[in-house]
Amino acid sequence: MPLTQLIYSSKPFGFDDTILSQILLTARRNNANAHVTGCLICRADLYLQLLEGPAEAINRLYASIEEDDRHLEVTHRMERETDSRLFGQWAMRDDPAQSWLWTKAEVDAGALENADQAAFLAVFERVAQRIG
């Protein structure tokens, strides 16, 4: 059965380590129950997240993220069907933007708006390769 991969970006509201820990704890618990895996790349000015799993679960999760007041300017970046997961062992992998491809200045200058599906996938493929 094909899986859905969805990538979105948002701006954190009130970002700090406590909020991030709460997001990750909740995501790991809920995602495992819904057969969702993925990765959250995070820094003080930006969240970039890949979610993968059954289409219904991904759509429900994305709708809840759009309503979550910890996220501002939630923007759907890419969605596709796939037969394999990038983060199959992770209910939610987090990456503190160490493998980030765009600087804050590049994001401010429109890098996300100018990126295509391949560029977004490349970000997460790079993280996946790093964690092996």
C-alpha cells in the first residue's frame, strides 16, 4: 500500500527547548499509534517537517498542525505517494538544523518559496543518510 509523504514549513511561536520537547514527546507517542514516521528540522525561526504514513493519518495530522497555535504561517510545501519511508525507525526524528541547507538570511530572502519538491526532499534525505 502506498504511503503519503508530506512536507510543510512553519514559523515557531514561542520557541524554546521546553516547547520543542513537548512537541516531540506528543508527536512520538501519537505518531507511533497512527503508523506515522518523520523528521522535524527545527530552529528558532523555522520548523520544516516531513511526515510519512497512511494518507488518512497524514491528512488528519497536518490539519491539526494547521490549527496548533505553536505554529505560525503553516505552509504546505510538497506531497507525494511513495512505497518507502525515509524515517521508518523514527516516530519523529528531530534535527537541530545542523544539516540545514538554507541559512536564516536565505530563508528570509525567499529560499523556501523558490525551492521545488526535489530541494525539500534533498534536505530530509541528507538527514536520513546522516543517521543511517
